Amino acid sequence: MVIDLDRCTGCGACVIACAVENNVPPAHEGTTPRTGLTWMRVVRVDDGRSFPDTRSVFVPLMCQQCDHHTPCVSVCPQNAVEYDEETGIVTQVPVRCLGCRYCMTACPYHARYFNWWDPEWPAGMEQTLNPDVSTRMRGVAEKCNFCHGRLQAARAKAAAGSRPLAPDDYQPACVEACPTEAIVFGDLNDPRSTVSAAASSPDTFRLLEHLGTGPKVRYRSRSAAVRESLTRNSVSSEKEQVHG
Amino acid sequence: MFPWVYGFTWSTGNLIFLGIFFTVVIVIGLTLGLSVLRSLRSAQSNEIAHIRWKSEFHDLPAAARTCRHIFAGDTRERTCAHDFDCGTCTAHRHIEELRRSGRIVLHRPAGSGGFSVSSERLYHRGHTWLRREPDGTVVVGLDDLASRLVTDRSTLGLPPVHAAVFRNAPLVTIRRASAGTRILAPIDGEIVEVGGEGCEWLVRLRPRSLGTDAFAHLLRPAEAAGWLQYEFERLQRSLASGGVGVTMADGGLPMQELASAVPVDAWDRALGEVFLEP
Amino acid sequence: MDSSLIPRGLQRTSFPRFLAWVLPWVALLGVGLFAVYLCLAYGLNQTNMDNRFAFGAWIYLDLTVIALGAGAFFTGFLLYILRRKELAAVINSAVVIGFICYSGAVAVLMVDVGQPLRAWFTFWHPNVHSMLTEVTFCITCYLTVLAIEYVPLILKNRKLRKNASMLLFEFQLHKLMVVFAGIGTFLSFFHQGSLGGLYGVLVGRPFAFRPAFGIWPSTFFLFILSAAAAGPSFILLTSWLVSKIARKPLVAPDVYRTLGRISGSILLVYVLLKAVDTLVWINRTAPGLGFQASSFYRYGDFGSWILFAEIVLLGLLPALMLLSSRVAQHTGWLVTAAAMACSGIVLNRFVMTIQTLALPTLPFDAFLSYVPSWQEVATFLAVIAYGVLVYSFSFRYLNLFPQERELRSA
């Protein structure tokens, strides 16, 4: 997946689409930005200057789908986090989750969320639930899985047609919902795919590359300042804020 | 966890980890099972008395476990590690051999602190004495320290005739208000007669064995004199430290009736110290 | 009734006074149990933890009490396996403290996880690559071992030992204690280490991540050493504290000195290795992950003084104090040094658990603060109250300090 930050307007359509697709319950009373279930969120990063000089960039942030040695898969004591060798997608299995939150501690992208409350939908709203995605219970972790329900549906369809799963058989909800087509999704291993082409462009980068987690979500921006501000570590940004 | 559980793989990591885990569980289980089995077995055989004594001996304060050879002046400092069973102690055997060859002389200490020790009696560390009778039986009584502490015969529960008694197992029970203990039997045997009021001994026993081994652990009169004095001092120390403040001794003779000098709330402790019950 | 349960020859305060001592702790425990009920019934929204601060005060408590409870395994190891007989004076107390620490930690863990009823999943579907799996397995086994080691103490109670079967079981169990001491040592090595590994493997947390030796990060070995150092010091500290509260000597001064010496020598080794580890981390590990180590100490009150306090002030200094024969002559100084050593380890666990999570990783993250909710604090305090209660009852009715009787009449 490649996200073009220059195209992102911060509209939040992806966030809504994600929540609707994946049966994320409405926030419980008392939820804070740090206790909500936000598989996908859009973070506004600005350069620390005050208005009107400030420059901002919107960063859609979700599970970065790290490569083989993901920080979260190896730490789960009971195999509730799985790495799918075929697709490279990291999946949370909530029914197996104990709720120890070790994976959340391990994730440098803070892309994992805990069900602090019982999921509740206002009367009638449960009619709108997506039948392809199971709801989760209180006390377990969950996160973006590149719309596992859609992947399963695509697999079933491919199997019915007796053909292997093709990379463009499905698109996650956020990709579909983005009005500016800022998110490109596909098979990074296929050199002919659009996503590969986007990923190999020199203005593409990954978050916290130095950690060696090998995220499969890439960001791109033609602005060197944006690239710089999102790839340097927190030290310098803190320094800048102090000096700025 | 098991090969038939969903998701199990025969990976090296799993094998090592679960192998160690199951080894630990099995060792814990086996050890626990073994101790249950052993305790069941010792409950069936007549080892209870023996084990009870071993356990009690283990919990006695070091001062109560002083080696007998200190009282005889053979050694300066030594704590018994053989449950007062001198027959199994190599050091004891060694000293006895030296003594037989005349290289160590058993000399009677200066005084016995005013406690009377009879030359025809053998003394058990639980404060009973034993006298071998011509008819092959032995009579058992309380030594001078114990009989000054336990003056009222009616508080003693004596065993019935024909009862089997075991060395270092309870022979007599003492019941006083709020305090109770038992007096240990000096040797293995069977009760043949129970002494009445005014009798110098408590019970008459037919020993299981008349060999020297059966009596090797008992103190000879020359040792008993020093021992009784030591025991009396130990009792005093114990009572004094508890804030009881028994003001006997200081070199003087012990009171004729020790019993009246021990305050009511210190009885339990005094009996425990003297009759070796931790 | 009460007095017939107190070991013969030991002086214990009157029952009403004992009750007066116990009741406030019972009240504290009660409040804590109510908080636990709230957390179990309404979920972890009762805490102030959140998605970013996913581990909070409870994990800190677990790591700390388990480090301090290491005295049980280490004393057992020294006594039963290395045959340091003089430690028989504190082994009973060490076992009770170990049992309290581990059972308290496990109880809190059960509240801390979101789905306590799924705790068995870890056993059924273990991911053997996770440090937490190792911790879970080891702690469960070791708590069993500690319970087994605690049983003989209880069975030796004056009333219970009158029962022949209790006495026999105690006797036979005690004869095999060396096996349990051995297993306890083995298990402790692994889970103390794995608790360190818990954070050391977090590649996503450059503040905590350490390079691995084999399959274990360096914190694995540092935690074993620091726990082995803190254990004897904590036993020294508690024995002294109990003896102050009970107003009577419980162990001979030379036992204090032995404990101090053991703790000091291990602490010294630990501090040296910790210093090496820190230097490697500053110069190689952290830069390799794209972070300047100095950047971690730029936030709020979490300056580099923490590093200094941890390694020098509460590490090297108490280690040298514990090893000094001049200090060993004064129980007061010895206790101070032991308290400093324990504080150093407590601080280390704090840094590992709380500071790690407070520091930002993403360039646009902020330094986070977290204040535990009253439910978390009450649960935390309930563990302490539980410990005081178990220890108080054990001290009153069991013979925790075999030397007590002799010291009294000395």
C-alpha cells in the first residue's frame, strides 16, 4: 500500500469507511483519543510554526503491516497475531486474544487498539453491521488487517471460479473511499503493479525505517520537507519545536 | 501444548520449550507424589513415633541439642545431629573407645547444682531416668529437675498396662491448665506395671532388647550431673528472657519446689523446654 | 484458642493488639478488592491505561515484586544446593515473601488482562517465541513450587503438627525440598530473565531494545543478576523491619552480614555489566535504530539523572557499602545499603516499564504522561495489604525465624 500525502486532504472518509466496513462500534461515553478504536486515523503533523506560517501534512495512519519479523507477532504469548505468508498481511485473531496488550506495547506505530469497553451499537444500528466481519468483545486487541472480510470474500470468489487469487481482486475500504485516490493498494511483489511502481519512486519512504520492521505501507510526498519531518526521529522534531 | 491441539507444529522451538515444561511438571508431580507415597507408607508402618521425634528434634533450639560429651568434659562445643541416638554417632563411638582404652577419664564435674543423681540410674534427655531391675524389667521415673517441676502426680496421664512404648515417643502426658506436653519414653518396650501414688517410679517396662545398644543413648550418672545443671540454667535463661524474672539460682541451690516459681503464663514454655517439645 | 496456635517459646503480642494491627490492612485489602471487582465487572476502562500506555502501574508492580521476591529462590539455592547453612535462619521468611510476591503478581496479572478467563489459552496455544509465554509458564510453575515450599511451614504449626498425617507429610516433603529448591532456581532464572527480555526484545521501543545473545536480549541476563542481588537485600530489609515492628531480634547479626555480602557481590557484577550494556546501547544499539540515546532523556523530569541514580547512586554505591566490612559492623548502615540496593532495582523496573512507554517513537509523537486511576492504585495497595496480612499471620502462627527462640534466651 502506498499513500500519497500530497493528495491527502485530511477529509477522513477513509476513517469512516474503515469503521463501517470493519464493524468498529461507536465510541463509548468517556472515550478519549487514546482509548478509542481507531484502526485508521489521520494525524495532522505541522512544522511547529504558528499561523499563518504553519505548514501541515495529513498522515493517514493504520497498521503498517510489517514484514516477517513484525514486533507484534513474535510477542503474542498465544499466537493471536498471525502473519499470512501468502499476502504478507498481519492479522489479529480477537477470539484467541487474552488482552495482555503486550503487542500494543511492542508496536512502534501505535496502530493497535484495545477494547476498553463492551462494544455497543445504538438500537437499530446493529442492522448496519457488515456480515462478513465478526464483531469483537471487550478486553481484546484489534487493528487494521487490510479488510480481512473483503480478502476472504475475494478468495471465495476466486475459489468458485477455480482460479488463484489475483492482486486486484479486492481493495480495502479506505482505498475505495478516498476521494482523491491518495491510497494505492496491490501486490508489492509484482513489479508490474501500480503499487510497485509507486513504491519504487524516489519520493517514497517508510515510517521508522531504521527499526528494521519493514512496513508494507509506504508514504510518498514530493515535498522534501514533509519527507524529512516524517523520517527523522523524534529527537530533532522535539528540538525544532523547542527552538521554533 | 499437545500435538492434537489445533495449530500445533513440530518446530524445534516448540519441542525444546514444551519438553522443558513437561519435564518440570513431571519432576514436580513425581516429587510431590513421592512424598505423599512415602508419608502414606510411613503412616502404615509404625514409623510415626520415630518421625515425630526426628521432626521435633530438628526444631529444637540448638541449646537443647547439646552433645552429651560436653557434660562429661570430653569436648567443648558440639551440637547433636543424630536425634540423641548416640548408637549411630561415630564421634560417640570414638570417644567411648578412647575412654575404654583409658586415654580419656570420665570425671564427675564439681557439682550437680543441687540436683540429686543416683548412681544406679541411667538418664534420658527427656528428663526421665531408668533403672534396670534384676527381673529383666526396668522402671522409669522423672529425674530430679522434672519432678520438681511436675509435683502433682494427678496431672500425669499414664499409659495402660500392655501398651507398647517407643524410644523418644510420648510415654506420659502432662495436663495443666492452659499447658500440656508429653514426656518421652527412654527406650522401646511394653508397659508391665503402672506405679501408684507415692511410688518413686512411674511405670515398669519390659524392654524390647536388653543389649547394650538399647541403652547406649542414655546418660550415665557422671554425665547426668553436669547435664541437669546445664538444663536448669537453660530453663532459667529461657524464663528470664521472656520477662518472667524467675529469681532462682545465681549460684544458689534451686528451690525445693520449682513448680511454684514458674508463673502460670510461662508454664507452657517451661514444659516445652524441659521435655523437649518445640 | 489463639495462644495454642502460636509456636511454643515465641512471644507474640496479645490477640486484640494483633487485630488492631491487622484491621487497617484488611480495610485496605477490601477497598482493593472492590476496585478489582469494578475492573472485572466493567472492564479495563476503569483504569487510566490507554492504547498508547497499554502497560501501566500493574505491570510495574509485577516486575518489581517479582524481582524483590527473588530472595526465595536465591536463598533456597544457596541453602539447599550450595549448602550455606547459615541461611536456614531466613529461609522460612524468604519462602513466605516469595509466595506473597508471586501470588500477588499473578493475582494482579489476572485483573490486568482483558480476558482473564482465557488465561489458559497461553498454555494451550503457546507461542514459544514470546517472552511472555516463558514468563507465564515459569511463574505458574514456580508459584506451585513456592506453594509446595510454604506447605511444610504451615504443617509445622503447633496445632497442625499434632495431626500425625500432617507431620508425616511435612517430614517427607521436607526431605525432598532440595528438588524443589533446584526446580525453583531453574524456573527463576528463566522467568526473571524473561521479564527483562519482555522489554529487551521490543524492537519498536528503541529505549528498551537491546541486542540479543543467542535468543535472549542482554536485559534477560541483567534482570537475572539484578533480581538475585535484590532478593537477599530485600530479605535483609524485611527481616530487619519485622524485627523492629515485633521489637525483638529475629536473626543473628552475622546472618545480616552474610545476606549483605551476597547481595553486594552480585550487585557489583550487575552494576558493572549494566554500565557496559548502557554504553553499548548509547553508542551502538540506539543509533542503529535511528535514535540518539541522549534524546530519550530530554523529556520532563526524566533526565539523564535517572541513569546516574540507577547505576551509581543506587547501584555502585550500595554494592560497595554492602561489601564494606566497616558498614557490615553496623546493622543500621547495612539496612540502609540494602534499602538503597532495592530502590535501585525498583527504579530500574520503573524505567523499563513506565519510561519506555512514555517516550515517543514516531517523529510526530509527543512524550506521554499517565497517572493511574484510583482503581489501579487501590489494586496496587491491595497487593501490599495482602502481603502484610499473609506475612503477619505467618509470623504470628508459624515459626518463620528458627533463631528467634535462641536469640531471645541469649
